[in-house]
Amino acid sequence: MQIGAPTNLSVNSKGDGFLVTWDSPDFGAEQLESYIVRWYLEPEHKLHGQGETRNNFYLGENFVFQTKN
């Protein structure tokens, strides 16, 4: 059986980190053991980090956010 994608994804900054929240997939959620959250540096689309959780949220902490002009 296939597992659907999480829905209602939201990302919010929290101090020196971020909070990612989502709803369980519409189908196949009973087969899920964990979620893997990945974040990338753009424009190179280079993997910058990842975390794993069994919850419907992930709190990433101790990040330095920079913008390019």
C-alpha cells in the first residue's frame, strides 16, 4: 500500500530556529513509523540538514539565517 504525502505543511521561525508542522497523510498513515524533515540551501539546492520525528511537528534549533542581496 502507498503512503500519501503530509498535508497542511507550515513553517514558522522560532527565535534561532524553525517549527515545521503538518497533518498526517490522507491514506497510509497507519504504516508510518517516522517522518524525515530536510532543509536545503538555495539556489544550489544543497542539503543543509535533516531531522527525524515520530510526531506531526519538528523543531529545528540553533540555526543562523542569512539572506543574500
